[in-house]
Amino acid sequence: MITIPGVGWVFGEHKKRRTALHKSTGTLRYTTRWLILDADHQICRYYRALVPKYIGIQRSKYPGHITVMRPEYETPVYPEHWGKHEGRSITFYYSPIVQSGEVYYWINCFSVELEKIRAELGLYVDDKFTAQPVGFRKCFHMTIGNCKDLDE
């Protein structure tokens, strides 16, 4: 990972390809069962505006955030650390490339700090499904919009 001082982004290198990663911060929030990083809502708004209008993307149900832990898929191995970082400001990096599936649109996000918090809770950190830039082990995402219920 190559940091560019004073510019607010880094280069992520993967498979001989360089992509500028933009830098931002969010606030960590624990709910009863979820661990969320609240992010700048304008990031989602900006990238949603880049999706062509004919696709009909709509904003997500919840404001801009990164889900750090979803209770449907995992449970902390060390629950005594739950809530330890409540309200903490966390730095993350995000890719400017909009990803899409059948329903959802998102941008990939990366954070060594979030990886450490997951490890502290005993949750897996290594991501086997998405390639990360050098220096990161897990790919998080921020949903920017969806196409739910547009066909009805």
C-alpha cells in the first residue's frame, strides 16, 4: 500500500493493477447484535448518482454504513470485547469502482482497524472471496443502492 501524503487516498496494488483508494472515517456503533461503522452518507449519494438513470437504482433503507458483523452469519467468540470501541472514529479506505449484483450496488471498503476489531472478537478476518489491495486482509462493503421492488 502506498500512501500519498496530504491527498487523502492511497494506491492499492493487486495483480499488477493500481487503483486509487479514497480515505474516510466513520463512527463505530454497537447495537444489541450488530456491529456497524456509520459512514458519510454523501459517499453513497455520490456513487449512486454515477449509476446510469435507466437502471433505476434507489437508495438503501439505511444511511451509509459498513457492516462489520452481521448476527445472521456470525457470533463473537469473545463477547467480553463487545462494545469496547463504541463511538470510536475509524479510518477506512474505499474503492471508486461501483460493484453490482442482481439487486445491490456497492463499493468495496478496506480498514486495518476494522480487521483488528473483528480479530479481537474472534471473528474471521481473511477474505477468500474478494481480492484486497496489499496491506488489507478483508474486504468490507458499503451498499450505495438497490433495485428492489422495481419490477412490481
